[in-house]
Amino acid sequence: MSSWAVIAVAALLIVIGGVLVAFETAIGRVSATRVDDLFHGRRRERMQRVIDDRALYVSVLLFVRQACTALAIVLVANEFASRLGILHWGAVLGAAGTMLLVTFLVLGVAPRTLGRQHVDAYVRVGAPVALALATLLGPVTRLLIMIGNAVTPGRGFREGPFATAAELRELVDVAEASQVIQDDERRMIHSVFELGETIAREVMVPRTEMVWIERSKTLRQALSLGLRSGYSRIPVIGDDADDVLGIVYLKDLVGRVYEHRDAESQERVESIMRPAVFVPDSKRADELLRDMQAARTHIAIVVDEYGGTAGLVTIEDVLEEIVGEITDEYDTAAPEVEPLPNGAFRVSARLHLDDLADLLDIEIDAEEEGVDTLAGLFGKRIGRVLIPGSEMTIDGWHLVAEPGLGRRKKVGSVLATRTGDDGAEA
């Protein structure tokens, strides 16, 4: 065979390989919905087979493409060797450099770009080709994949390493870069994948921020706590926060008091509480969401490895991992310090104690108190989680926690007035 004939055959093999790369790209990107639009009758059924077992057909195309590439490289290398000598380094480097450049351009860049730009056209032609090749080479491809998985350390892929979650994430990134989807949609899709890697401990409301009520409290006291805190479901405890007995629902409290007015002062919270659901802090968030949906419960108590209460989690906490922070109409971006009439101040509950001391000209040290923020100081002084209406007096200043913000009703600000001022009596 002449040199020109060898080069022509090698070039033809490379072109065939490039076309197969375009077919791989198009088949990998086409969706089931698009298949329904493009094909009808028997052609749709055949194409559906390709979509249902996409990994197999992409593997077959990959196998044939690599065979074409390998044969082309051998032919070109043999031609260089016959002209420059079989052991001549010039033949080796010349063949390697030529085929590297050709395969990069013809097999790496151009066909993948064309496959993405003209998905419909390449799928129409590529699907029948993939079906025909799979009929001839499918068993061989499956055998090679099994052998590859057997010699690969760790767990292999049943159908080859071609259809993974990582590849889907990359496609999502490409779709966002191409402005097919918005950035917030891309983040949401990535969050769905990450949900399976998130555990309850990472999404729960920690024990230090839990609002709870003792079993011996009256219904009126529970109503007051519910209205002040803004929570509609409150854990009921026995001896301490590790002894969670159940959950009291605000609607149950309202219903009972509405039907029996005397109940608000005569009945105890434990009489109308509902059973609590307990989950380990290591439970995966996606499993937790499914279990809570199946049990039709919106709140669960999270328990640590020692059996103590680690916190609580709601369905909304899990959903926030996907859609981001859920806020409501009461959320505002308030400044850390806001001067008010009569020398009063509205300050952030997260204000550092040193800054608070400078602002109010009082003697207070964060290191001595063992806390850093105003909210932490409230918790230490009153012995309870900071909720709207909590108050204390310190060095001539009366501090009152204002209504909470957001879905969790966290206290965002504290009103500070001098004792004896008109503002203190408001």
C-alpha cells in the first residue's frame, strides 16, 4: 500500500472517530422530552431504548472511536518508521507529535463543540448508528467494562464510569454558564445533591437556642410563651432539657382554651401535648425529610450519641438547605446601633459586650462574663433563651428584647432605656 493510501486510511479513521465523538456528546446531552419531540412511532421507541440505557450506547461508541484512533496511530507510526528507520527517534517523535495535534483538534475540540451545538441533528443520525454497533459489540463492551471494574481499586460502576452525579453537576454548571438556567437555580440543584451529604446536626436549631416549656406550666403560660416567642410548636420537658416529654401545639392550646375557658388556669401543658419524634444527630438530611413527610410531622427532637437533647429540627430547616434562608415580611436589615429619642438606643442582639459597654458607658467585661454578645448576656443573667419580651436591668439601663425576626423568630434587637426615663415606662 502506498504512503498516500496509508495516510488517507488514517485520516478516514480519525474523521470517523471525530463523528463518533459528536454522536457521544449529542446522545449524552439529549433529554427524554426532546426525544418525544424529535421522533415518532418506531423511531421513538428505538431512541427511547438509547435514552434508557444511555451508558451502554455511549460505551460502544467510545470503544469503536478508540479502536479507530489506535489503528490510525499505528498506521502513521509505521509510515514514519518505514521512512526514517524503525528505531529512529525522529520517527517516534514525529508520529507522536502529528497524531497528538490531529487527535486533539479532530477528536477533542471540534466534534464536542458540534455535538453540543447541533444536538438534534447528530442524535437523528447517531442513535441508529449506536443501536447497530451495540447489537454487534454490546457483549464485548460489557465484558471490557466488567474487567475494568474488576482491576480498578474500590467499587466500580456497573455500566461504566460514564453517567455519574459529578457529570450531571458539571452539566448544570455548563447550563448556567450558557445562561440556560439562572445562578440561583444552579445553586439550588447543587444543594439537592449535597442534601444527602448533610446530617441533622448541621441543620438543627441547637439546644442553646431552643424554646421549651415545663410540663407543670398552665395552658395560659404556654399560650403566653407561644405568642411571645412566635413559635407554634414548643417542646415540653420534664426535669431538664434532656427530658423531652412531647410537643405542645399552639393550635391545640387555642382550641382547648376556646372550648373551656377555665382550662387555661386549671389544666397543665402535659395534658394536651403530643408525642415527640426523636432522631439521631447523625441522620442524613434527605432521609430525615422523607421520614418527616411520611410521618406528617413538622418537628423532631435531635438526640446526640449519649442520649441527650442536641437540638430540634423542622421541615423548614431541611428545606432551607435547598432553597436558602426562608424569610418573612417582618425581616429588616436593621443597623447595629440606632439612637432613639430620650437618650434610648435600639441595639442588635448580636452586639459585642465591649461595644455595648462603650455605647452605654457601663462597666461590663466580656471575658469576666464568659459571653461575647448581648444575647449571650441575657441568657446568662435570666437563665433562659432570649425571646421577645425578655428583660433585665444593668447599671441603670433597662434592656427589653423586641419581637423576633424571620421564620425562627430570633430576637434581632434590644431596646435600651435609662431607668426612670419616660421611654422606660412605654
